[in-house]
Amino acid sequence: MKTKNSMKLFIALIAVFFSALAFHSCTSTTPLTREQMEGYWVLKTLNGQDARSQFAGALPTLQFNFDDNTISGTGGCNRYSGPYTYKEGILSAPNLASTRMLCTENNNESEYLLQLSGTNNVLSIQNDLLTITKDGRVIMEFEKGSAPAENYQVNAESLKGTWTLKTIDGAQASDSYTTEGGKIPTISFNFDDNRVFGNAGCNNFNASFTLGENGQVIISRPASTMMACPNMEGENKFMQAISDTSMITLPDANTLQFAKGDMVSVIFEKTSNETI
């Protein structure tokens, strides 16, 4: 009887040992090296779905800064950054902060930042993809990309030409300004006279401006022609959006953004290298 009891105890201990071993293998991973983590990572999937189906514009990105233990990137529109810890294969970044720009294209930025800011995410490399797993489920996959160039410098050369309104306060200009025979507003810069001019949708306008080295532009109250137009509300909204102090940036050679505070209010696209 004693031998039987001893055998049962031995079998039970073996079962416990292998159960513990299996649990350990499922909940731990080999930590990645700095060389494996460094670089510019672009989101490929989020919650098992192709990132392209969830982000109409730019895809989210991720970079590790090993000098100050921070991560940074874009959520598809806004930039984010914050401290992180990485121990025994576990990534924790609960204190991410982001800008608050008004994003005009549909994206799943809030879900991306929510998942990335978890405190118990397992980081691994699978099939050359940087993979983040939570509770045994893959929540994000990234592939290596090339870091984009910095914003174009804002100056007379980069601002030359005619810029046509693309969005205003998040709404497509083509939906707001083309009814009842209206036009989509435009703006051009004349650095010889320090003046801006264009069309507000119906009436032509012009105003003086000053441009600072950091992209700050101050546009005076525009003067315009006095035609009675069907969309005066839209014209007034456009005039107000470009007037006074704004920060202007050029994410690329053909995109011009006006921001007041942290909010992008208007976005233009270059439609001609000549002024109209």
C-alpha cells in the first residue's frame, strides 16, 4: 500500500512539474536585444486586421529611444511619446502623451494608443515582424520601414504657387464650397510685397502677412471684393481660419497646414506652381 501511495505521489508531482513548465513557457519570452528593437517600425496589423483597412491616411509608427528610455511615433495623425520599461520581454508604456490636432481622415488612432499604452505587453519578433501580444493574443504587428524626412522648411520657395483648400475644421472643402456655383478657396503668398491673396469661394481677397523663422505666420484681416455670394457663411469661416496668428507646416511638398494652438484648422494642397 505504501508503495502504491508513493507512486501516486510521484506521478502527481511529475504532473505538477510539467504543468508549471508549460505555464512558464506560455507566459515568458526571450527578451529582444537593442539591435532587434531599433529602427523605424510601421504598423501592419491592429487587433488582427490589416492596418490599411483602419487608417485612411498615414499608418502609425513606433520608435524606441534607448538614450532616455522613451518611445515615440505617430498614431496616424497625432504625434505621441512617453517613457517605457522593458524587462524580461514585457513592454510597459502607460504614460504616453500625444498632440491634439484635429484629424481629418478616418483612423483608429485611439485604439492604437490604447493598446500600445498597456502595462503587460509581450514583445517579440515573429516572421521578421515586431509583434506585441497581450493575454496570449496578438494585438499589433509592425514591419520595418524607412523614417520619413522632416517637414519641409517654410519659406518663399516652398510656399510659392497656388494652394487650394482641402479641409476646414475637418470637413472636406469639396463638400462645403462647390454648391450653388461656388468655388473652392485658394491662397497664394507674395513675398515681394508680404501679401497673401486668393479666392474665398466667391470673393477675391488679399491681406498682409509676416512669417517668423519657426513657421509662425500672422495674417492681417483680409480685404475682399463685395459680391453677394450664396455661401457667405463659408467665406467668413475661411477668412477667420487664415487670419491672425497661426503655425504653418509642410508635411510634404504639396501639403500646407494652418494650426491654431494644437489644432490643425485648415489644410491646403498645392494645385499649381504658378499663382492664379
